[in-house]
Amino acid sequence: MLIATLALLSAAPAEAAPAPQPETFATVRAEDPERLAEAFFSAWSSSGTDAALEIVNNGFAAVAGAGAPAERFRPNMEAAVRAYGKVQKWEKIKSEPLGTLLRRDTYLVQHAHFVTIWKFVFGNTDEGWVIQYWEFSDQFGENWVAL
């Protein structure tokens, strides 16, 4: 019995499980479009604007000649981080199915010093859920009233 116990104690340790990898677009495309928005906010919070825009650019509906549609948001996203601080947390406050093919989700995003509002419209395509439209605002007005 003692020999068996010693053999177990001296056995090579089991290999550690690999560290979880951040989600990429390939792992995000799923039945639930919420994963795409969650991956975007998580990447923005932990890795910055480049990582967030990579998620969104890869998640946009493929339109011939569209290039990288999310790039137009870069200046505003970077300005928001400079003015309001890093993204701290986010929460989905509304999800509206638009038939079976579209869904509009609204998020509040807490920066260190301010809260912004984000809206995504997802389309259900042969490739899975993709972003068809998105917007964000830091201005009070119709976007805030019509959450």
C-alpha cells in the first residue's frame, strides 16, 4: 500500500489546462447575437479600440466593397475614452426582435466618468448573426428618450 501511495505522489503532475483565450469573431458567431456585442465591449475594455473594432469589422454583414465599416467609429470611440475614461462595465437594457430576421439591442456603457448608450441591429443570415447597423451617443436627446 505504501508503495502505491509513493508512486502516486511521485507521478508527474497533470498538465495544466490552457488559459482561456479571448473571443474572436470566429468563436463569437453563434445563435445568440448578444455574444458579438459582449465580445466587442469586453475587447474594448480589456484591449482597447483596435481589438474592439476588429471584432465589429469581422462581425459586420458582408457587403461588397464596404471595406472596414466600423473604422468610421474609431475617432469617436477614442475621443470617448479620452473624455470619459476606460470602459468599466456594460449592460443590455433592451432587446427587441424585429420579426425573426432582425434584432435590436440597446446597451448602457459605463466609462470611468460617464455613461454612453449603444444600439446594435443584428441580422440573422446564412453565416449566422451579423451586425447590420450600430450607433452610439453621449448626447441627451432622442436616443436617450427613446431607449
